[in-house]
Amino acid sequence: ETIRLAADIAAVNPLNYIIMLADSLEDILMCVSPVFRPSGILMKPIDRKAAEQMFDSIFSDLHSSRTEELFRFKIRSREYSVSADSILFFEALNKKMILRTEGQQFEFYMSSEEILKQLPEYFVKIHKSYIVNTKYISLADYKNMTVTMCDGSQVYISRTYKKALAEAMDIKRRVCL
């Protein structure tokens, strides 16, 4: 029951910190799985110093590496959060949006405008059907009006959004120098 609850919390936002309290080694073995990996495990009775060290470690991690922005969306009655940095692009297809990362794909209902409101400035709309993460563009081909992403995916550029993409690529080039 507790493991299922923790897995559900982690599914909604994998960046949550979850600390499990265990009575025995068997409890610890039940806690660790590919579905759920706790941020820490404390044995009962709880040692104050071990708890303080764990919370200090989490606090330190929270303020150093967890400053990433999350994109949030719903699929049916479940809410999901995905790190914006892991998103390659969004594609509008048959009234749905498809969010693509290197290893996953999610389909949900949301307008391009709503999506862009949540995203950092390095995401650019390049076509009525595509919003791309400029960090993952490996080639912008203005002659053939396509963008090749780092995973080999190709998406189209429309004339309407070509200038916005060129400006974003110019900013990216200056930052990378």
C-alpha cells in the first residue's frame, strides 16, 4: 500500500523527494524497484544524526540541481511533469499534442499557446504544428525548410515562423561561443 502510494507520487512528479521509513531489511528490499527509487531510507528507530544528514543532503540537492523547469500536463485524470530540458519537441496532430523526448512520447490535449506559456525561452514555435527545443536542434535547413533534431527526427519550418527560428538559432550560437 505504502509502496504503491510512493510510486504514484513519483509518477506524477519524478523530481519529488520521498524518504521511506523501514523496520527491517525486507522493508528496504520492497522499497527499491525500477518503478520507485526512494531518495533515502531511514531505519526505525530513527537516528537523529542520520535523519539530519539525509535532510541536509536533500536540501543541498534541491538548491543546486533541481532548478530545472517542469512542463505539466494531464492525460485523462492523471497529471504529469516532465523536465523541460528533456523535451525535444511538440507536434500537433489530430487535435492532440504529442510531446517527444529521446525515450518517451506523451499524447494530450492542450493548445500551442498554453504550452508556450509554460516553457523556457529556448523553445520556439517553428510551424503551426511544431514547437522545438532549440538546445536539441542539430541542423536548421532553411532551403528545404526543415529542422533535424539530435535524435534524427525531422520537423518542418513554415515561412511564418522562419524568422523566429533564425533569431533563436543566432542567440543559441552566441551562447555556445
